[in-house]
Amino acid sequence: MHSPADVPSVGSEPAKVVNLDADVTAPHPLHEPESFLATYPDVHFIDLLIADMNGIVRGKRIDRSALTRAFERGIALPASLFALNIQGTTVEETGLGMEIGDADRICLPIPGTLCLEPWQKRPTGQLLMTMYELDRKTPFFADPRYVLQRVVERFRELGLKPVSAFELEFFLIDQENITGRPQPPRSPISGKRPASVQVYSMDDLDEYAEFLEDVIEAAHEQGIPADAIVAESAPGQFEVNLHHVEDPVKACDYAVLLKRVIKNVAYDHEMDTTFMAKPYHDQAGNGMHVHISLERDGHNAFAPDEQGNLSDHLRWAIGGLLEVLPQYMAFLCPNVNSYRRFSPNFYVPCSPTWGIDNRTVAVRVPGGDAENMRIEHRLAGADANPYLLMAALLSAIHYGITNRIEPPPMTEGNAYEQHEPSLPTNLRDALRQLEGSEMMKDYIGEEYLDVFVLCKESELEEFERTISDLEYMWYLHTV
């Protein structure tokens, strides 16, 4: 992670932080929609996007004639959008559905996010939105973007600015899949399906070069700072790295939009993708690593002292992240399938550990020069909501710093051989830890935790009621 001064502008305006105290009833400056429509006269539709609890992008498609009005007045969407389960059904126990008449709230544009969708055959624009109460002043409590903003505000009170970036893994899979089981697509060049693990393989990159190049180009056209793609630890698996930015909310915007870019560019190449945490039982899963440092007065607060000792802020941040890790595990691994990733053979840490330049631990401090000192959190799956993931990590970091929590001894060598697994291994246990955490109630808000836990418990109960094929195979004719 470079120093903040090195952050590039990749086809977009600099990152902006929403002022939660500002009066947003005033219309956004209309030069943005007017300039966009004048620049792209062939655009007839604009997609208004907002990410739900699961990080799934939802919204409305409007005609170009309605774009200026969307900037002036916003659009109405139901509050229940943030009480949807993974199947897109409202979880009524949250109280955000029929109990309030499935009432609307107002979604307002996020300035600087209006851009083209490069994959569309018919020129189409897109615009990110965030939800407010009907007064247009009060952010809606259940919008994950606002959940993160509240945590970021606490760092401003300390004179600290989080700098962050994501690494996002995904699988390419066949678009046509009769069996319902995923498999890697045939290479557009050789016609063969990848079948072996070739980490960092340049040949694998060449096999899918046109698709991967189109992903990077489409990301840059949308101002998403994607700067590298590598072949990962399973057939058809790749990782896209996002350049760090000074605003963690903007970093999450980029992660959400990058997923959409990858999916839609893959469709153009007659392939599909999955960010499912563990699509293959015998291969590595999809992770989402997060890099975080803290800036104070233009300098890295994690930089070591003149003797090379770790800074207080870095030690305390690591201490906080590890001490309360089980309490925020459900935000890192929010689905039943998420916990199938955890195996020592696939570089997924199973205990709260840390080390320097050690990829077997949960919290890694990468090697490098002092000004690039940072934390890499290695537990989350690619199925996590980036806003909630970032909110959880920053909450734990802030908690560690304000309480001056020292980390446990550093792990050198293979952490899997030195530490017994101790983190929650299933969604039910993780939800219990989250629900009982006073620390997470303080940072995330008890009202939001209730909504999140109720939605996930609803999914879990349905999953557990479903009789699997394996149960029929084992029990139907044997007991």
C-alpha cells in the first residue's frame, strides 16, 4: 500500500466523504447529470443502484429524462430492501416489511458515481444511491453504507483517517450448467477446461486474457482502481486487486461495483462467474482480503519507530482485531456456505493469530518500507458485504486503539500447526457471538444487529429444514 500521496485518479473524481451533518435536502449540483447527458447523448437509460444486506445490487432503471429529477429529489424504494434474505424475500421478523406497510424511504445519489456501463450493447449509465428517511436529512439506519459511515466518523474524532483496499477472488464457471454443479469454462484459446492448480500461472492468464483485459478496461472506465489480476489457487480462479484509497466507504463502493463489472463482462464472453465462498469441496474457496492502514497528518500511523519497533497504533489495532474476532465473524462469513472455506490446506486461518509477512495467520503485516506498513485481514469470504466487512474491521481496530489492547505473541512459521482452531465454524455459532457482543452493539448499533441477525437466522432455519441429496443417499434405504 503506497503512501496516500501516491493515490492515482483513475478516471474519476477524488474520493468524497458524505458529511452526515450536512443538510442534504438541498439538491446535488446539477452539473453532474447535465454534463453526463451532454457527453453521452446516446444514453437512454440509467441504472440507479444500491447494495442490500448481502451486497447484492438492487435498484431501478430510469429514462434519461428522469436523471436530473433523481439528483434533485431522489427516488423512492421500500425500506424492506435492507431486510431481504439471499433469495430476495423480505424477512418480516425485522419489522421493515408489512409491519410498516412496506413503506418507502428516499434514495439520494452519491456524487461522483455517475458513469457508463461499458458492457451494455445499448449505451446505459449507472449511479450509486444511498437511503435516507423521508426528511432527506437522516440516513436510514439499515443501509450498510451508513453503518460503515458511522464507524468511520469515530476515527475522525481521533484525528485518524483509514486507508484501505480490497483483494477479491472469484471463479469463472460455465454459463450453461445443466447439472447445477459448477465447472470451469473451456478456454477460449485451447478449448480445454483448467483442471490443475497453477498459482500465479501466466499461462492461465493468457488463456482468458481477453476477458481479463476487458474487466480491467471496464473497471477503469467506471473509475474503479483495479490494478492487477493474478491466477489463484484453483482451476478457473482469479483475484483482482484494487488500489488503496483514503475513504473506506469509497473503497467499498469500488468493491461492490467491481463484482458487477466482473459478472457482466463474463456474460459478454459467454461465461459466468461466482463469488460463492466455497463452490468446490476439494478446491480453495473465494476470499476477500482487506488491507488497512491509518493516516495521521499525512503520515502512516502504523509506521515503525526509528528503532524498527511496531508502532503503538499498529499493535493496538492488531490486538483489537484479534481479541474480538469471534464477535464479528458473522460479518466476515455471513452465509452457511462461508464456513466451508476453513481448512488449513487452503490458506484460511482458523484461529486469531498474527504475524509479519506470514500468510498462514489471520492478521498479516506485509513486509515493505515503513510508510507502506499496513494490516492485511485474511479471513473474509468473497460472499461478504464489503460495507459490513469494513465496518466490522474498523470497529475492532478503533476498539483496540482506544482501549490500548496489546496483541498476543506473534506467530512465526506455520500457524495451522501451532494453534488449534478456535473461531466459530458455523453460521449459528457466529450469529450467537455477534448477537451477544456489547462491543459490536456499540459500534454497529443494536437496531441494525437485530435486523442482520434476524435475516441470517431466517436463512439458516430454511437451510436446516431442507433435506439434502446426501441424506437420501445415506439414510433412505439404510435405517
